[in-house]
Amino acid sequence: MDERYSRQTLFPGIGKDGQAKINQKHVLIIGAGALGSGSAEVLTRAGVGRITIVDRDYVEASNLQRQQLYTEEDVAAKLPKAVAAEKRLRAINSNVEIRGIIGDANPELLEELAVGVDLIMDATDNFETRMVLNDISQKYKIPWIYGACVGSFGMSFSIIPGKTPCLNCLLRTIPLQGMTCDTGGIISPAVQMVIAHQTAEALKMLVEDWEAVRTTFVSFDLWRNQYSSLKMSKAKFAGCLSCGEEQTYPYLDEENRMKTTVLCGRDTVQIRPSNQGEVSLESLADQLRSLGYQVKGNPYLLSVEMGEERMVVFQDGRALIHGTKDLTHAKSIYQRILG
């Protein structure tokens, strides 16, 4: 064990005491795509004691260009990213407790998972989830590290409850909502740069070197050779409902939760049923085949072919409607197939 982390413990910022702290910490990673898979690998190799990964999607061919944990075999098997990531990370470091969760990072799930977590890593691709994550962080006093990238551009900021502005505060100052890979593709070096920023800050927090934690908002454009670091202390807003003087955590309210959303960079709509519960995939497959649909699947999901469109159904009742960005049309398909 000492040999495994020998190069890391030789680094003065970590040392043997820091490594011992890292080995005892629990990190929650929201999203197992480009940022999530990369951050999970770095932290697994670093020896974090427990890593929990939440992701709602499965591996597709377009992921392989930048999502470093996955292979063509995962694509062929349509493995959920949480499952594929858990398998690969366990093979990298069997001393780390890895748990992959297939599901939407909604308030109910995150409130359940927040217990005992030391740090949350943002690797999601939408602001609905980030705002929920931000409120969870403030409510349970858990630091989290924001990260996003698109094209050759990326950004990162460390959010420490009670000390720094939260994401809700930042949105009053910096236009972040357009940061998804749907707007202009993405190159892998931009992903790797954000991962480097996020995981460097994560290691500082995990060894509890709070003085070393970066307090600036970092952004860069690798293609245009631009880099900026902005002080954000003045962005903290006393009236913020997430981190201000009267905190109500608005994004944890039922009325603020979306049931449908268009996924990043794809003609795909996710539908989350109001009454979420386990679906018998085997029974559903038999039913759909009897109606003439082409159905393929594995223990985690079913794929239903419908001409130019395709629906993927998960055990938790969620569905991805591929081939459309029209929310109304996607809902009609869902209701026709699943009632």
C-alpha cells in the first residue's frame, strides 16, 4: 500500500498524513460522462476511501472520444455509465469502495446520499441538477466543485458553504447557463483541463489544506490560448435563498423540479415519471414484443425501436426518447408505450 501511493506522499502538500486523510474520505460524483469519468479515475488512483457515482445515462459511441473509462464493448452492451464506471474503477484500485448508482440526481436521491459525504464533484451537463446540487451542498454544509466545458472552453469554481459565494450567487454575476456541450461540440483537452482543476482542488480539500484552496473562478479557452482567474468574494449575496441570511433551498422544492428535459448534445428527451417506482423490464419486454415492437435489453435497461425514434427504459421508470427534442412529442411516445 505504501508503494502504491509513494509518489503522492512524497509531494509535500499531501505527505503520509494527507494520504491517511484521503483514504478515509467519501466523495460523491454527480455524472459519469466526460468530467465524471475522468475525475473518478483520478480520485480512485489517489486512494479516496469511498466514491459514489450517480449517472442516468448509458454508454454510446459518441462518448468514446472524451469519456476515458469506457470502451467499445460498453457501447455494444449498452451498459449504464454508472455500471461500466464502477467495474473499471474497481479494476484500477480494489482498495477503494466504489458504488455506481443508475438514476437521476434528484433531490430525494441526493438528500439520501449526502449523509457522510465529504466532498461533491459536479460532472453533470444541466443546470437543473446543478442548482439542486448547490442547495444540497448548502443545506448539509458539504463543499462542492463546479466544472463545465464546451468546445475548447472550460471553467471551474470551488464552493465552500459559509465561506464562498454559491452557484445561485454566481448566476447574478456570470452567465453560466449556456455551458453545455449541445452548443458547439467539445474537444477532449478542454475536458482534461477542467478535470485537472477540479481534482487538484479536490485533493486540497480532502487533505484539509483549506488555505491552499483556490478562491477564484477560473475559465480558459485552449484553442484561443486564453486563461482568466476572477476574484468572486464580492459575488456573495446576503439575500441569496440558497446561501444567504434566510436560506430556504428553493431548488429542493417539488414545484421547481422538471419532469422532462432535453439531454446535452443529443436529440434526446428524458422523461421522469411523477410516481417513480421499479419497472419489471422482463415483463415490459414481453408486453412490447407482443405488440410488435423490436426490443433489446440487458439487466439494466430496455431499448425499443420505433422507426426513426427509439426509447430506452430504465428500471426506475425513467425513459430516454431518442430522435426528438420536442418535449410534447416525447411525452406522447412515453404515454403510448408505457401508459
